[in-house]
Amino acid sequence: MSDARAERLTEYVSNVARERRWPNQKPKNAATLIIIDRRAKSPKVLMGKRHPGHKFMPSKFVFPGGRLESDDRKMPALGSLAPEIEAALIARTVRPSPSRGRALALTAIRETFEETGLMIGRPADPLPAAPSSDAWAPFFERGILPDLGAVHFVGRAITPPRRPKRFDTRFFAIDREAIALEVPGFVGPDKELVELAWVELDEARQLDLPAITVVMLEELERRTEGGFGHALPVPFYHERQKRFVRELLGAA
């Protein structure tokens, strides 16, 4: 990405109006999954519309995701993260932990299933012993394990201080072909996401999006234009003196 484009993105996210009236808190580890369909000339991404009754980002279009849970650390998986992803995930962390990076990728996969009913992974036979987690039980019931080898790392962002919720979010991506199964009944008027839509990137930018989602859509587009390889540096957005900076993780 050119310096001018990078500066435009940091200016955009810095200039978004934000209330900062809440007690400060440590950001919670979280992960998001962008499902991208690159089969056509114009890639499409899967966006979900949040329920209008939510206190946090009502009616916004988002990528599925959520907080890291302890059971995500114990979940077996097929394949492994690319070495470049592992290195970028431990960069700029207080206590570097490859196992936490792996767990965050699994968080993104689990949350995607819980919010959309889309199961990311591959059939496994035989299956390893199942953990006691109810959250991962549907995967074992269907003979599917998450496939970490299909995961890409697109970006990282930390919510500014004194906001009602703060997350240290890792934005992962997978190709649509990594969807092993779609289970109905997870999206609807009484669910966390009321609708799902496959939209081209230009169309996605016209939706009602959180600011960081706008930024990550552009980062995703630039990454696909660059070949979508694991060796590409990963952008890390965080505040410094009330202005966002864009730092590159894994850059030479």
C-alpha cells in the first residue's frame, strides 16, 4: 500500500467522532473472520447485519467475530498457521505466545459458526478426543475440524481508550471454499445477526459499517491485489496521543 493510501486510512479512522467518557479498561483479545469469494474478477465478502436491539453497534454490518475463550486454546485442528502468520501474531505483544495466536485463529472460526452457522474446516477421520467445550461440540458431531492452513492474517486493531468496550482484535480471512458445511437457523430476526449478504468490496463500503471495518476492507483489497500471500506485512492500527498509527507487523 502506498504511503498516501496508508495516511488516508489512518486519518479516516482517527477523525471518527468518539465519546470517551467511560473508565479505561484493558483491551480483551478478540478475533474476526472475513470470508472472501475470489472466484470472480471482483471479489465478494460475507457481511452480517447486527440486530437493531444491540447496545453495541446496532444495525451495523460487520464480519463475524468475538472474544477469545479458554476452550479455543484446547481445540484440535487440521494443519497449522503459516510461519509468517505466527510471527506477525506474536509481534508487538507483551508476552509473546504462539499458542495464543493459534487460539485466536480458532476463536474467529468458532465465532463465525456461532453467528452464521458456517462451519470452517475439513472432515477428519478419525477424530481426536473431543474437548469438554459445548461451543466446539457441533464440529465433532459432524466430523469436522477447523483447518488452520486455510487461514490468512489481514490486520490487527485496538479500540481507543475510554470507550464502552475495548478489544485487541485480529482480523483473519479465509476463502469461501474453506466452508465445509452450512447449518441453518443461526441468522434471523431474533438472532445476533439478522441477515447475511455476499457483496463486492465497492458495494460493501456503501453499507453502514464500523470505522475499522471500512479500513480492513481496504486493507483486504490491497492484500488481494498484492497476491494474498502470507509474506505480505500485516497492518496494526492503534492510537498514539489520540491519533491512530498504522504499524506493519512482519515487515522486513
